[in-house]
Amino acid sequence: MATSFAKTLSSGPAKDWVQQPRVDIHPDSTLGRWYLQLDDAFMDPGFREWLQEQQLEETTLTFIPSQGQVRGYVNGQLKTFCASDDSGWADISRTLMSILKRFAPEPGQEVRFPWYGREGQIPAPIVAQFYGEPINPTPAQAATRVRQIRENPSFRMPDSYLSARSEEALSTQAQTLGDDANRHAMITALKSQVDDVNGRVDLDKVQIPIDPRSALFKSTQRSRMSLAQLLQSDGTKVPTNSEQAFGLAMALSFDLAHRAPGAASGGVRPMAGLLGATALRRMNTQVKQWMTQHASQPTTSQTSPVAATLLSRLLGNLPESTRIAIRDNPSVALDQLIRSPEALELGKKIQAALKIIDTPTSAIESVSAALVQELDPGVGKSPFNLAGYDLYSIENAGASHAEIVRRFTLHLEGKVGVEGAPIAARLLLATAAPEFLVKNVPPHLVYGSHTWANFAIEASRIEQQVPGALANMTFSQVMAFGSAPSVSLESDDQLNSAVRLPVIAWGIANGVIKPNAGHAYTPSVFTLALTALNKQQKELEWASKILNSPAPTREEIALAELKRVFPNIDPTLEVLERPWVKHTPVSLLDIYMTGPIDPKGWESNDKYNLPFDQISSRLAQLEPDIKTKFAEKFQTYRQSHEHAIAIQFKYQLSLLPWTEQDSIKNARISFHELHRPYTKGKKIHLFGRPVFKPEKYSDEESEKLKGRHALLMRVEKKNGGVDYYNYLPGQATLTPAEGFPNTLPENPKKQWSPNFNPAGIRLDIDDSVYYAEPKKTQKTESNVLFSHVGEISDVPEKPEDSDTLPGTYFSDRAGALGLIPGEFFTRDYDALELTAKGVTELEKGKAFDAKLKRLFLSIIPFYDGIQHAIKGNVSGAVFDIGFDALGFIIPGAMAGRKAYKAGRGGFNIIKSGLIAGAGESVGIIDVHNITKNLNKAANAGYKDIQYLTKNSNAVLSRLKGKHDHYRVSQVYKENAIAKGFFLSETDARWHPTVAILKKGSWYAYNTVTKVPYGVQLLQFGSLDAP
């Protein structure tokens, strides 16, 4: 191979190649075996299925392993797929990209695959990348290398490449490919399940082939197993119907391990919160020694006290270009900082002193823990007091994630300086609030919304499974993960644990519970917040469904009534005629809608399909007046919409910043309709003088002057100040409005008068939002009129009843306020009622005018707007990210190929093993059990040794994986894995965990990433009182 490679070097510089020269490879060489491995990965069934789903041409693929990307053609268009998109690439590419990194190990290197040409040949640039040879050598370098190969025909692989291309690494990758094949076979089988007549599936009868490369085959030597047996052996719940099977398939298709921080990038697995007082003292000793040995290199932007920190020392070693870009891209800067040679040197010292397991990322985790500890000393880390800042304070209610991170970073500037604050923020957030590191979080997702609460819960679930993964995930990926059901007892426990903090934070943001200094909240306080959150979501779900429902029509009501009485007759057949009048035949439905039906006044010209004489005796069984029934149903529909809009309004009110909510509580609130002035007219000459003569508007023209898409809310505060807000139900926003005077001149509601046409007042506002027009690009002024719609006095709000939940959303005042826009935006539903009523063939000659119908349809654009908004089809960021108008996730909008639609599952809800979950809707099943079991999760700590002694098997069985329980009498070999208990120095409790034996010591083992982590476990397996 080396000799063949030398020939390519002799062929001249790579830039002169018309076609890349090929190198002969031997299948038993290191490169040859990895090439076969790559070929196997390319044929992986999961990858092949993904290629078909994306319609990606496999003949022209270019992989960029350092960026986790693949580029190729889809329907003739070049497209790039990456880990942050919603194509599913991140869930199927981990093993393939891991193998490709051997062929393109350095940043920016690419691999075009498949390779074409003679069998047993590989492009020379790939060979150079694999062995670390110069990619584009100069003629002199090429000549020297050719001479070296002739003298010693071999490759000189860099030391850093050796372990990644070793026999052990090759074997590990082969096993991973086998495990991937097994997982894909399980997912395929689960998706294909069909319920039997009893609505059940029997997975004991479903056989799954076991890949001979997989770990399962090596441990069992079985070529096939039942799907139920496979799931049970791994601690996964066995589905009993096709819906559960499909949900499990979706859950298994997520590859969270791919999101774990890596040795080269991806943030860091947080470890500082896991260290006890003794470990922290040892770590601080190592940091002090290292600081003494390394001279300070203060930056020009820092003062001397700040420059003495570990963070500032490491910052001083970063390239100037990186430091300049810290504020714009702190994640990249953090990756470089904690992976710099100086940081790794310190990390290895800490790792050795604390007896932390040696992994590719352990030195990075160790130095990061030291940085976090310097920023926030003490044991444990809390988002309620992170380096002296409360991320989930009531002052942050209504703020976006980006805004809260900005405020937190500003707070840290006083501690570490302007330059280091963004990096310090990411380090601390990774430890105590990693949900703030998720990418592409919509700007309209604010702390305090029910959507935020759901997001935070799913983020917590992910972080429990793969710490550090959230920094490498997008918002839609997190929510897609959350749409899949819990699949094991351990995931049930993780969900129970994940619910607590987000629900309490939501309760604080919404004024349901009061924050306390120690941030210790009792089960009763948690229950109150959870009850309130579920109640809000029930109401919002109802409102969403109401606003999404079409108006009832006279035709559908009449048709249903006819079908009730005449189930075997088609009432739409146009076969009925009056015997004494010649006319086009009409249908029974048309006659009934027009009413009343004269049994003697009609004959059927198709007595076989509609024997009118035979059925006329039963006409009396019909509702006598379908028009009245329609009117009643439509009135109910109108009232439901009125209440639904009121709910949407008070929800938007509850999302305002807390200071604004507080000022609104006791203010005088009034609502005003905006109206453009009447300007239609022409100039005439009267007594020789030019005069403007107003012209009468048509009804349609007059109605179009009304601003129907938004309502102006005026807030007159106790201190005399006045604020304005625009409420747009079609865009689900309640936002501050500027440019309005303290006092609004009210104008009488006159459509037109030859003597009175007020011009309105000229204001520096853009009135386009009131008319659903494109926002004006330039500063503009508008002439406007105002009409008073309704108001609420400034009488102080009465204390809520004991049965009323606290908080703005649940207050009587918010409910009363909401009814005003509810009535306003449904006032023109008379037009919709006329449309829904329709015009029958018999009514066409009466007073029903098609022009009138068109007019009324044109004056209720709000109805169409809210219909689109509730489906998320409105332009604007709030809808572009998959929310509907009430903050619910639109089914299928998040990571479409992963969307799990179970039951009514379009609405993302607070759920757990004890709260309504997949296939259910909103609502608490058993709050008492939730609070009782909050601290009984699989990873919870225990002090009661007697309890654990009696129930150890039950507790350990909740941990996922097919590993045996630790036995004192058993002799364990290197790399043995067992479930057992260890004593945590952090809280002096016994914690159940899966552990692996490494060099005679037990370490915690992540069953998702298959990697050990952390410090040596104390007294693992031995239950002794602390």
C-alpha cells in the first residue's frame, strides 16, 4: 500500500489531478479493514431507510465528520443534513460518522463515498487523511516522502491516531453496527404491528434476528429471540397494542448518545454538582498548585482582581480571534477553552487526585468542574441561586430564554469581567440549568408559559439520561423526544423527577406559589402548582379545540336529522317535484332546510330510491323547525368562541412581565376599536369656490375601515401613567403599543354623514396590525378614530375565594377583562351565521342576496385569521416554530419524522407515569401519588438502610438494562457491569446505579452512551449506615 501510495505522490501535485489517483489496498491492512467496516456502515438498514425517506441520491454523498454533516442531491438540488435539523440524521448517523472520522480525522476534511473505480482501490487523498500523510505536499516534500517509502515501505501514523484505529476500536465499531442492526430490526417490527380483533398485539410471537456482530449475540449465542423477550431483558415495557408499539418504536429511534459531549467538541458533561466536600477540597488544592506554577496573563479588558481567576488564566491562552468572537459564539470559545493544552493539563491532575475514571472526556469534565466551582463555591448547584442569580425568579417571568441568559451573563460580568462572562454563563448553565443551552429556542417561548413548562420537563428527562446532551440539541428535537412515551420503569421515575422543578418554577412565574429564600418547597406547594398548570392546560386545550372547530351549518344539522329518521334514504337526491308547477327537481334536504314540508305538496320522480309517499307519514318525527335548531346551535358556537377568545386573552395577559401584570391589577382598563376616517369624496365648486363633498360609502367600504384584527387596550395606572397594548388574537400576542396620547378622543359610531365626517387624530403609529396588512417599512403617520368598546374599573381586586387558584390567569379580573375582546371579536358572527345558514334552491328567489353574502364574508376576516392561527399557518416567528395560537405544539410540526401521534396526542401536556401521558389528554390522575413518590425515583437517594435491605431487588430492578444485581460473594472481572448502591458524599445517601469495574474500582456507567464517568464509587454494593 505504501509503495502504491508513493506512486501517486510521484504523479504531481493534487491540484493538477484531473481525477484522483487510486491506491491499491489490501483487505488485511489497517485501512483495508476499516474500509470494509465503512462499507458495512453504509449498508446499515437504518441508514438505507433514512436515505430513501429523504430521497437522497447515494451516488454523490459528501461527508464532513468534524461537523457531523452529509451533503448530497435531493431531486436535483444540493442539500446539507446536520445534527441540528429535523430530518432524523442525528439519530442514525452516530456509528457511520464515527467510522468516517478515521478517514477524515481533522477539522474540515471530507469523504466522498461510495468510491468508484477498480475494486481494492481507494482515492489517494483518503489514504493520506487516514494515515496522517501530507494532503497537498510540495514537490520537494513529495520527493522526500517517496524516497522514505522506498527505503522503508510503510506509513508513519501519528500517535494520536493509533488508539482510534486499533484492533479494539475496530471490534467495538463492529459490535456497535450489530447493536444498531438489532435496534433497527426491533423498531421495524414494532412499527409493523397490527391489533387483533381484541385490540391487542402479542410480541412473544414476533421473532427478531440477532446480528452476529452484536453484544447480545456474544452474550447469548442466539440467532433469534422474541421481541417481548428482547424488550424485557433490557427493562423496557412490553406494548400490548399497536399504538403502544408504535410509540415505543419512536422512543427507540432517538439516539441521545449521539448528543453527548465529545472529546473534540460539544460542550461538557457537568460534574461539579456530583462532587462532595472532600473531593472539592482536593480539587481546589490542585487548582491552587497549578495557578502558582503558571504565570498570570491578564487580558487588556480585565481588572487585576478578575485576572487572578482560573478562568482568566485559561482565557489568556485562547487565540485572539477566538476571544474576539466569545460574545457572538460562546459555545465554540468554551469548547476551545476547556480543551486547550493548559486546561487538559490541569484536568488530568484533578482527575488523578480525585480518582476520576479515565475516559476521552474525563480531563475536560474535571477542569470544567474546577471552573464551575470557582464561579459558584459550595456543594450542589441550583438554578434558583446560581452564582448569586435566580434564573427562575418572578422578575424573569415573561422573558425568553435568550433574554434570561443575557441577564445572567450581565450579572456575571461583575464577577469575571465582560470577556469571560459568556463562557462562565455556559459553564454554570450546563451544571444547573442546561435547558438554557438548547439551540433554536423560539423567541416567543417565554418562561411562565405552559409550553415552556413542558419543554423544561422534557429537557430534564434528556439530561438525566445523557448529561450534557442538551447543548447539542435543538428545541424541536427536545419536544420530539418528549412526544414519545415513557418506555421503562426507570424512564417513569426520571419523568417523575423531571416534573418537580419546572412545575414549581412555572408556579412562581405565574404567581401561583410564592418563592422562599431557601427554595425548599413542600409537596403541598408542588401539588398546588401542578393542579394550576393542569387546569390552565385543560382550559387552553378546550379553547384551542373550539377555535379550531368549523361553524355548524344548517345543511349538516338538517342532514343529520334526516338521517336519524330516514337512515336508508339519500335525502340529497334531487327527485322531488310539485305536481302543479313545472320546475327543476329538488332534494328532500332542500325542502326540509327551507321548511315546512307539506307531505301532500310533493311527488318523487324516483320512487325506488326515494319513495316519498311511503315515508311521508314519518315526516312528523323530524325536528319541526330546523332553522330554530340551527340558530340555537350557532348561538352556542358563538358563545363558545367568545369564551375561547377570552381564555386566550387572559393567557396572553399572564405572560406579560410581572411588573406589567402588577400594574394592570389595580388599573383602570378600557378597550378601544381603531377606525380609519371617512375620506371618500370629490371636489366640487360651490358659489365659485372649490369645496370637498363627502360621498356615501357602500356598506362594504364602510366596514373595511374598521380595524378588526386588533383591539387597543388602555391601562390607566394608579400613579397617573398610561400604557397601551395591542391584542391580536389571530397572532396570539398582547404587546405594548406606542405612539398613543394619554387621552383618546372618542368618536361617535356614525358610518357617514354629509355634515359630520371627523378626520380623526394624526398619530405616529403604524396601523397595519389592525388590518392584517404588511408592516410598513418606513416610519409613518396615520389618521385614526377611536370607539370605546368596554372597560374595567380601577377598584382594587377582591381577595380570591379559597377555592380560586392564585395567579393572574385564574383571577376573576382577568376573566372579566377577557370577555370584552371575546365579545368584540365575535360581534360580526351574524355574517358567519348567514353563510353557515346557506341558501336553498327554494330560497334563491327570496331576500337572500349573494352580494350581501359576499359583503359579510369580507367583514369577518378575523374568523379566517383565527382559523389559520390555531393551525399555525400565520406568518411570523410565533407560528413558524410549530405552536398554535394557544401555545400548543402542532402535531407533526416538531421533527416531523419523529412525531408520535397517540390518541389525542397533538397537545403537549404535563405527563408522567402518574400524570396523564401518551394517549391521554390533560389532567392529573393521582396528585397524591405523584407527591408521595417524588423522591422514590430509580436514582433517588435513600437513608433508610433497612428499607433498602428489604427492597433492594425492587429498587434496582427499576434501573434500565439487563445487568445482574451486585453480589458480595461474586468475583467480578475487569469491565464487569452490575446494578448496586453507592454512598454519595454529596448528600450522604445511598443511590442505586449501574456501575462498571475498571482497574479494581467501581465507577458509574451510563447505559445510553455505554461510557463510565465520575469519581470512584464509595462502598459500592455494600449497604452500611453512613
